[in-house]
Amino acid sequence: MSALSEPVESEHGGGESGIPVSNTYGSKKFPQAIIIGVKKGGTRALLEFLRVHPDVRAVGAEPHFFDRYYHKGLEWYRNLMPRTLDGQITMEKTPSYFVTKEAPSRLCAMNCDTKLIVVVRDPVTRAVSDYTQTRTKSPGLQSFQTLVFKNSSLGVIDTLWSAVRIGMYAQHLENWLQHFPLSSFMFVSGERLVSDPAGEVGRVQDFLGLKRIVSDKHFYFNQTKGFPCLKKPEGSSRPRCLGKSKGRTHPHIPADVLQKLREFYRPFNNKFYQMSGHDFSWD
Ligand code: A3P
């Protein structure tokens, strides 16, 4: 398997002609900021939006260093990074870090001052999105309602199913807070990233200490895609939306199943609002 497993949806670092531009300026640094989660929260959208900023340089694919490839060592990781000049920020995104027990201590061992960005989305919708992705890869997959309950007649939610477990944000955050102070985190609303991308990216630029350069004028709403898209992505002068794997149509899930899941998440959500200091109003 390739070390960088999420398909890179756009090619960066090449000129408009498609000929790679070799960049020998600057140096490869460890990331000062990482999008650590959550899977299906809108992490690709956020990274692509931030990359428009001239002072942000990011790895295109997901390095998975602090979960899968830690044994390869820090120099392997640093080598994956793009070169940056002084004042530029190096970034990467690997959403599975948020739910990996060992990730916080490993990341802190690299640099405990790393800024951590978590894109969170209503855990019910996130679970359906996650299921939709898995089903795309395994078309014979059982129905959502079969997988979500331990025993469907009792209606007990299966917390071991990763589509459910990932959305228990309070539990994962608790693990991270053993190693990082709350001030290291920025929580981005996955919903607002769709409804007001410039506003959400504006807050992230502030958090990263960057000048607010990415703004309303960089986005347009693409009716066909049903999502905001970039007028001029990094390394291109043509407008571009994210690829087909972002913004899939979700299958219909019976309302009573969604209701059960919503009730299940309520205490976790309330705890997460308290811990993070943000009320995301998911129910
Ligand atoms: P869906 O495919 O379920 O709609 P991630 O990049 O973390 O895997 O998240 C994928 C999700 O990003 C998509 O889930 C989609 O809802 C969301 N998203 C947010 N902004 C988007 C945008 N501008 N274009 C496409 N998808 C976007």
C-alpha cells in the first residue's frame, strides 16, 4: 500500500503547463499545524481552502504518520513535507489521528506546540457519510440500520462500529486533552464550512496567525455540485470543485433509526460542547 493513501484530488506543485517545478528554496519542516480530524467532517475542503493562502504549504495526500507509519521515524515524516520559506506554515491532514489512542503522545513528542484543527460535523450525518463511503468501496455492504444496532430488536447502538465510534467526539477529545491544552485546538464547524466557507476559513487564518487573505472573493457556490468551490485553487487559474468522493448522495435511512442515533449521541454532544466551549447545536 502506498504511504499516502487518500487519493490526491488535485495535482499541486506543477506549473500550469503540467511540468513539475523543482523547488529548491526553503526547507522541509515539521508541520506547525495539523488537521487531525474528523473523518468525513470536511477535512479535504478545509485543507484545499487554506492552501490558497500564499503562506500555507501542505502535503496533498494523508501522511498517516502518527497512526500507521510511526515506525518509519520522524525524518521520514519531515521528508514528506513541502519546502517552506520563513513565515510560511507547513500543514498536513490525517483525520484518523483524532481517534488514534497513541496519536496525542506521539505528536506531543514531536512538538507539543503544534496547532490542532478539528473539523466536526453532526455525528449522525457523519456516520451516514462514513457508511456511504464504505458502501462505495464494498457495494454488497449490509444496510446502515443493520450495522448500527447490536441487536436490531433491542435498538442498542453498536459503539464498536467505527462509523458510530468516530462521532463520540467527547471521548476522543478527552484523550487529546491529556497531552495538549484546549488552547492548542481549533474546532471548525463542518456545517458552516459549507454554508459560510469564507467565515470559517477566516477564523482558521486568525488561529494560525495568518493575514486574512482567503475571503469571500475566493469562493462561488456551484449549483451542480451543491457545494462551495474555489474560483482559483492553489497552482491553477481555473475554478475547481472537490472531486466526486466529496459530496456524495447519502442513502435514505429510516427516520426512527436516525432518531435513535440522535438520542444516543446527545450526551456525548453535550459533553463535547462543554469541553470545547462551542455549542454546535446538532440536535
Ligand atoms: P459527503 O460526501 O458525505 O457529503 P472529508 O474530506 O473529511 O472526507 O469530508 C467529506 C465531506 O466534506 C463531504 O461529505 C462533504 O459534505 C463535505 N464538504 C464540505 N465542504 C465541501 C465542499 N466545498 N465540497 C465538497 N464537499 C464538502
